[in-house]
Amino acid sequence: MKAILCVKHGLPSDLIFEEISSPIAKEDEVVVSVKACSVNFPDTLIIQGKYQFKPDLPFSPGSDIAGVVKGIGANVKNLKVGDEVFGFVNYGGFAEEVVVHKRQVFPKMPNMSFELASSFMLAYGTSYHALKDRAKLLEGETLLILGASGGVGLAAVELGKLMGAKVIAAASNQEKLDLCKKYGADETINYSSEDLKTRIKELTEGKGADVVYDPVGGKYTEQALRATAWEGRYLVVGFAAGDIPKVPLNLPLLKGCQIVGVFWGNFMMKNPSDGMRNSIELMQYFSEKKINPYIQKTYKLEDAPKALEDMMSRKVMGKIVITT
């Protein structure tokens, strides 16, 4: 089979495209012939050796996959060869075939394309876990989303509205904010041209945001934390800006607020029944047309390095997808 390989830590241009051996499923695993794999910001970190885990070299990046079951292990009872599925892996998705643990793969809905299916699990799973389980977002609360036009951010916009929140979307240009409006944002902030803290206060009549969803980090974190409401919840989702911020810990004290970590992958492994419940609820929302991933562009497998370059240069809105 063919795969995009990281043979040394570096930039997308250092990746190679070559033939490797097909994987074989162990007893609790499924081999999937990959039809689509979406690109996520952690993919740009893992190839540089900057992610929280470092696979042995060589490896393929890519985590959000959809495809057709090619082989199953002895302990896999809920799937069979030929089933159309989607799921997630820590890495390995930018390839024609990938091995997936049985707990991390699900039957694909008939009305869902492979491209949409590969854009679903990580973005919506992360955002739903963040808002439902970690923030316990309530109807009528104000939700501020940083990096709101990205994959997880746009999913959070949709889900926040679905859960009854007033959604404020923050992004870096008007095109991105227009997309957020289409996906349900009530208000927007262009943090390239507006003062983030001041605008949050203005849009909340001085109260601040009840919940802040932050997949960006960097220089915006402290500004948003300073504009968090009394007993608010600040969700630490990721660091797309590249810098892990250091925050003054007197701010949570003065505001009585919480800084809450969100690690969806670990949640799915440590709480499989809760993860399955969330996944079923999300699939129901999709079938009812209440949520729908936005796919900006697709790329062929051999063009995956270009897709990663576009992700790193902040050109992406919603999701981009690698197809085989």
C-alpha cells in the first residue's frame, strides 16, 4: 500500500510518499481501507516532534479516518469485512490502509459521505465533550469561541447554538467570521483588528463570557481569561498559535472561575461508555441535519504535504480532507 511517511521530524516538505507493507489486525483491531482522512492541527505538530506523544519513526500522520473494513481481529464481533466505517487513530491515517482499535471505529451512516465521516469524530467529539462534559454549558449562557472558523471551533459554534448558548465567535478575518455567522454565531470579534477583552465585555454588557473555548492559546488566552465571567469555565483545548501561554493564577482566584483541560482522545480511551454515548448523540444530530461539517477542500494522498502546509499557514476554514 502507499502512505505518506514521516522519516524524520520536520516540516511537511520533509514527508515522503512511498510503498510500504499492509498492516495486519491484532485480536482487538480492525484494518480499514482508507477512503478519506481529514487534516487536524495536531498533524502539523506530530511531524515536527512537538506533540504530546512521539511515535517511533517512520510513521504516517493523520487521525480522523473513514473507509471500508478490510480485515478484523478475532475479538471484533460488531463489524465485518466490507462494512463502511469511520473512526480515529493517534496516527497512521495518511495511508491507503490503517489499523484501528475496535473501540475507536464505528459504522458509517448511509447518508454520510466518506469525506464528511472523516471530518466528524475529532472535531465534533472534542467540542461536544468540552461543552457538555467539561464546561457543562447551560442554556442561555454566553460561549466565546477562539479560532472559531477552524475545525473544532466551527463544530463548537454549531453545538453551542444547539445547546442553547449565546455564541460569540472570534477569528482573524472577516471571511472566517462570515462563515461562523452562517454556522450560527450570534456575535463576532475580529481579534486582528479589535481588542479582544474590550469587545467581550461590550458584547456581554460587562459580565464576561460564561464559557471560553480556546483551541488557540498564545497571546489571546490571557485577554480572554480576563474577560471570563464570575464562576466561568475556561476550556483549554489546544495551542494552534504555537505558544503555550502562562497565565496569572490570581485571575481564577478573583473570578472564582475554572481553567479546565479538554483531552478528548484520553476521554474516549478511559471512559469508553461515555464516549460511545456522546458519539451516538452526535450521529443522531447529524442524521437530523442539526450539525454538518464544513469541508473547504480535498487533496489527493500524494498532496498531503500541501494540505499540512495550508493548515500551518492558517489558510483553512472548517475541515480539509485527504482522499485516496
